[in-house]
Amino acid sequence: MPRSIILSLTLIAAPSLIAQTVHTTADMQQREAKLLATAKAAPTGLGTDIMDDYGNDRSLLVVRVHSGDPERHQLWADEMVVKKGTITLVTGGTMQGEHPNGAAPGETLGTGIEGGKETILHAGDIVHIPAGIPHQAKIAPGTTTTYLVFKEKEK
């Protein structure tokens, strides 16, 4: 095989090798412990860490000690994987009190969701939320939940 072809194949494969990221169990446990402390200290009861960001997709680790506000992402789909705890996920319906989230362009927050569907999620459950769908993660008072969110920009 000519050297130019081998070099070309190597250059094509290089970006995927560079972009590969591994998160060990020990790393995840350390991140989760820090986020739990953050969530307990925050008025929102939320601790979140962007683990990877590749532009059109990113992954986050989330710890909650309180229910979250309803939200809607115009450009991003969410794939949630529950690691610990139980979440009542509300999807669809109509957002009440909808207003722009100044911290995230293309995202709105609300005060509630009217007419949404409630689904109980437990550790190991996975759910996909398409862009544009109102959603809210509710947790029972006095509990904690941890989940991963894989965000992908929809075209």
C-alpha cells in the first residue's frame, strides 16, 4: 500500500482517537460527590458538570436534591440515564410562565407544565426527550437523584 494512502487513513482516523474520552467509575464517584455538595449548598438544589463538549453533542452529570424548573430546548435533544434515585419526569403539555433562560441561548424555563405526561424513572432507566418538548425532573422531598444527560444538537 502506498505511503500516501497509509498517511491519509491515519489522518482520517486521528480525530476520532483524539476525541475519545473515558470516564472511570472512580472519576464519576469523585464528580458525583462534589456535585452533591454543590447541590446541597445551592438554592436550586442542582449540581451539574459538563463532562464532554464536542460542539454538536455533550454529556453532563447531574445531581439534584430538589425538583428542577420546567425547561424547553429549541436546538438540543436530551437523552437521560438515571444512575441513582427516582425521578418523576414530566414531558409535553404547555409550559406555564415560560421565559428565556439567560444562561443558555435557545432554552426557556417555566413555572410549571400543564397537561404533561408523568413517567416514573428509576436507576437504569433511559429516556429520550426531543428538542422543543417541555420537560421537568421532579424528585420527592428529602431525596437525591443522579443522572447523566447526553445532549445532541438536532438539525
